[in-house]
Amino acid sequence: MPPAAPTTSEVAVGTRAMPLLPAAAFVLVWSSGYIAGPAAVRAAAPLTVLGWRFVLAAALGALVALALRRSPRISRPVLVRVAVIGLAMNAVQFSMMFLAFDRGLPAVLGSLFHALSPVLTALLAALLLHERISLLQVGGFLLGVAGVLVVLGPEVEEAGGVAGVALGAAAMLMLSIGTLGQRWIGEEPDLLWSTVVQFAVSAPPVLLLGYLTEGAFPVEDPTVTAVALGYQVVVNSLLGLALLALLVRRAGSGAAASLFFLSPPVTAVLAWLILGETLGTRELVGLAVAVVGVGAATRTRQPARPP
């Protein structure tokens, strides 16, 4: 933390200050994805709508990259690594989460699983790469898991059943593994073009699996599907990427991770307003416990260094 207290327009992160408005916009955009996802799977089959999201995001991202004259040069080895990580973080991870939403996993639980991902990534780095980790990170993760269990409660079927909860937890794990895998890429290719590649390689397997398991046109409400799909492509995928890049440039790579703990309560409000999902006293207590755990673990995290 910097020696001086943050002003009203900044929030301190690491050794640099994070601008308030882009940070607030990123939290809102990130949280709204947990509303657009369930809304989309209520109107269409999950894998099909997700596959078309990847197609449209790749196409629109490529157009933006060309308009901005971003260099598409990526060496073949790096291109392969970018594609593999994209399959893990997009095709596998999002497919699990969308299938969980389709089974009834609430938006807040989906947000909580993803909010725990940065802390889980640090734990995996400690286990697999022997990086240092603080007791506060471990305690924060355990507290976050405890909060998720309290929100879940004894009625698992109301949260998508065992399968829905397991898919949500697996999506969290895959997101953490993919985040660690980013280090395997080695170089730092153009962020926009590498994201286009990751969307593009994720679309075919998801669409094929969707066709085989869901049929050719599994859409119940075309209007809602189109709105939710367009929102996910333009706002969640591209605007979210732009805000993330801005935060990383202005405040460092830990900026987004330090904001994850804000996503579940914002998601809870949006889910109540848009999806009609309500939280009882037990769920609110569990949400508060999880947010405190994730917030403590992420906002105090220092860059990990090998011993």
C-alpha cells in the first residue's frame, strides 16, 4: 500500500492507484455477465448460445483489431499456447458454468465461485510452482469456501443439484488452471488478437457439442436470446476486455483480482432486480462471509516470488 491514503477518486492497489470510475465500470460489467448468462440459457440451450457468443466475439474483436491497426503477428509456438489456454479458459470453463446455470445454479453462486478463483490460483501456484503464499490468503480462501457453503445451505437441489454445484466448482478450478497457464505462453502477444484467437478456437468444439446434444436450433425465445447474446458479446467480452486492459495499464496486473470480492454483492443486487432471485437471511450471511474472505485474501496479496 502507498504511504498516503487514497483520495476520493482512487483506490489503492499494490504500489499504484486504481482509478475509481473504470474500476466501478469493470465490476458492473463483470457482475452483469452472471445475469446475461442465466438469462441466455433460459431462452436457448447453453452450449449453442455460448458457441455463438464465441463466434460473434471473435468476429467483432477481429474487426476492432483491424480498425485499430493492431499487429496480428504471433509466432507459431506462442499461437499454439494461446489457443490451448483459450480452450481451457473459454470452451471448457464457460461451458461448465453455462451448463451449471442451465441446471439452476443461481447467479450469486456462480459469481462466488469465480470470485474465489484468484485466491485458488495463488494456492495452486504455491502447491505446483512452490511460490510463497500468506496465511491470510489461505484463511481467506477457507473463509470464502465456508461462505459459499452457507449460501448453498442444506437444499442443494434448489441450487442446481449436485451436478450444478459440481459444474460451478469445476469452472472455478479450470479458470484458476487457465490463469496459471498464461505463464506458459512466455511472450506477451497483442492482447486483442490473442483474445480473438481464443474465442475463435473455442467456438467450433462448443458448437459441435451443442449440435450433437441440443439439436440444430434449440431456441425457445429468439428475442431474449438475441439481446442476451448481443450483451455478452459487446459488453461482457469486448468492453470487459477493454476495461481490464485499462486497469492493468493504470494499476497493475493485480487490479482486477483485487476487485473480484465486489462482484458477488453487485451480482446479488442485479439478480434480484432482473432475474427475480432473492436471498434469505442465511444466504446474506454466507455472502457476507465469502466476500470478507475473498476481499481479505485478494486485496492484501503481494506479487508471489519463488523462495
